Amino acid sequence: MKDLLIRNANAVLTDRILKADIFVEDGKFKEILPAGSKVLQAAETIDAEGLLVFPGAIDTHAHLNDPGYTWREDFAHGTAAAAVGGYTTIIDMPLQNEPATTTAKLAERKISIVEPNAYTDFCLWGGLVPDNFGELKDLWDMGCVIFKSFIGPVSPDYAPLNYGQAIEAMRIIAGFGGKAGFHCEDYSAIKHLEKVVQAEGRNDWRAFLDSRPVIAEMIATDAIIEISRATGCKAHICHVSHPDVAAKIKAAQQEGVPVTAETCGHYLSFTEDDTISKGALFKCAPPLRTRADQDRLWEYVLDGTFSGVASDHSPCTYEEKFTEILGQKINTVFDVWGGISGIQSCVQAAFSEGCVKRGADPVKLARVMSENAAKAFGIWGKKGAIKEGFDADMVFIDPEKEWEIRAEDLLYVNKISAFVGMKGKGLPVRTVLKGKTVALNGKTVGDPTGKFVRRVE
């Protein structure tokens, strides 16, 4: 007898949607068969009639602030929100932890602290800063799936690389077959343009947007692509905000450069008009772009250029958006905490904006959010598809369910988000992790059972 039978599922497979019965055993997909083609019994049966059953989504970019800044977010709240929203694996960032996970010892300490509280499975980004190049191989060996650095401004608890340091680091990482990921906004361009708009006496949201133009993102992306080409180091471009940047990445991929990329739910849902009219909650970096840019960016989601629609969940307190950060008063738009909390909302937003509003094939969305993401981060074979032998991670979406995101329904430590007030259609109603329901109708089910996931070697 199998552990779990899911009957009448509209299963979103790697190449088609199949009306299927899905059998799970020991937390793995055992059989995926046309519905009704075989009679089997299971300890638990779920009837998924009318629902789309997607492979569990992978959040390739999340900041859960644990350990250290848990008054912003912690693993229990962040992964609970992720599970309710349809992410079954999150890849957590090394910064906005205290301390940042820049050594294997610190990464192992982090795992021991957060794993007991995880409602989803999780991987780790390793830190990549100017003074930890000698630690990178050990971080890779202990199980980090990629390294995170910045070619651009970053918070005081971390440090960016210049281009020379990026070359050196990527040579080292290429030597052991690793992968480096970058926040691509050119540091010198942004710092100069911030001075320009501030010297003009500008302190509005248009000034913030003007200080971080798309050219700054393109310059840094170009540089990382060329360093990847020269060193052979696999590279990942984080949170792409603009279709022209995506076009550069797609061209590099077609030329055989080992580069992948992600975009985020907020770039696919909001525009710079939201930043200008609504302000602080919509501040992020890179910033939101125009409606026309957003429409074109969707084209690169659906053609498979991206490996992930990430949340870039960057939580903070209300005060850090509106009054002060760590005792420092917010005086200008440039002082406001930059980041959007979205780990609970991105899957439903992407489905509504892509499949409902734009008529996108759910198979294409699943490919980006699950298959491509799993392959890019070295966990394909465990994660990324409804496929025999893979972990039985699934999100059930009711394609007819209309919704409005409300603050009181968010499971974050701080229930503030740019997504509050957004309306759409197509809602995650059940999330299954390794064959066990972990979220149902907006609530978590049972105790945390998530585990640290290592690369598939």
C-alpha cells in the first residue's frame, strides 16, 4: 500500500498537463499514471478534482534573517509563509544574518539553529565577500549551492566586490566547479547618481528611481557575463528587473556562457508607478520598472530564460520603512529600508499575472519556478518536477479561486508588504512536502518538518 494517493489531479508535468493519479511512497513520487488507469490503495487519499497540481515552487532568493535579525523575520514565520504560498524549497541568503554565513562553520551553525523550525526544505547561499576567498571551497563542500556577492551598494553588515575581486573569486570558484551569484547594479554609477539627485535637492521617489537606472543594472550584468565567459565560472544574475537585461542574459546563454538568472514576483506584478504613488513599501533594488518593461519581461519568463521567479523576501519592521533604522532617523527616500516582503504571495501573483491575465501555459511557469530553478542550483533529481524518484513536493492551485491579499492573513513576523491589497485569481490551497501536507487553505499543518538540502552530486 502506498503512503499517499492523489486522485484526479491536473498534474503540471515537465512537458504537459496530465489528468493523473499520483502515488507517493516514502516521501517520493512512486508513480504518475493517467487518472483511473490503475486501482491502488493508499494510507491517505486526496481528491484533487478541478485543481492544478504543480511541482513545489523553489524560491531561489530569500532573506529570512535567522539567526540574528529575527525581529524582522525568522525561519519559523518565513518558511510557514513560504509553505502557505506554495514554495516548498527556499534558498536562503548569507547576509542579514548575524553573523553572515561566510565560513563553513558559520553555515553549519546556522543550519543547526534554523532546521528545527523549517516548514519547507531549504538550501543555503554561501557568502562571497572580499575577505573570505579562502573559505569558499569549504562552504561548497559542506553543501552551499551557490555564493552571493554584490556588484553594487549593500547593507553595512556585508561588503561588495569590485570587478577585479570578482575575477579572482570566480577563478577560484571555477576551480572546484562552483557557482557565483551577483546582485548586478554598478556601484560607481549608483553612488554618483545618488549624489547628483541629492545635490539637486531632490527627495522624492522619482529621484530614487533616477539614481538606479537600468543602465547601472546592464553594466554590471555585462561585466559578470564576460567574467563568466573568461573564467568558465558558472554565474547567476539575481533579481533581473528589466527585459533588456534579460535579453543580454539570453544572448549569453545562446553563446554557451554558463549563466543563469532569476526575476522576482514584484517585477512581474508592480511598476515604478507604484513606487511613485505609494512609496516606501515598494522600494527595492533594482527598482520597479515601467508597465511596458514588465510586459516584455514576462516574455523572458515564458521562453525559459529565467531559472526562478524568486521572492527576494526582504522583511523589515514598519519603523524601518517609515521612521528609523537601527536608531538612525529616516530623513530621505534613500534612507528607507529597501526590500519587499513577498514569500507568501509570489506564487499566486505569478500564476494570476501570467496564466490568468496573460494566458500563459502553466507548464511554462512551472518550468521556470521549479525545473529550471532546481537545475540551476544543483538540486535537480531531488526537486523540481512531478517525476518518479523525486521528492513528492507539490502545490495545489485552485485556478478559479479569486483572492485579495490582506495583512492579517500574512504569516510574517511583520505583517507589512507591497502585496497587501493586490487582487487576483488562482490560489494555492494545499502544499505538500515529501508526501505530507504542510499547508492547507492559508494555514500550516503540523509541526515543522523541513530539512537542509544538499546538492545532487
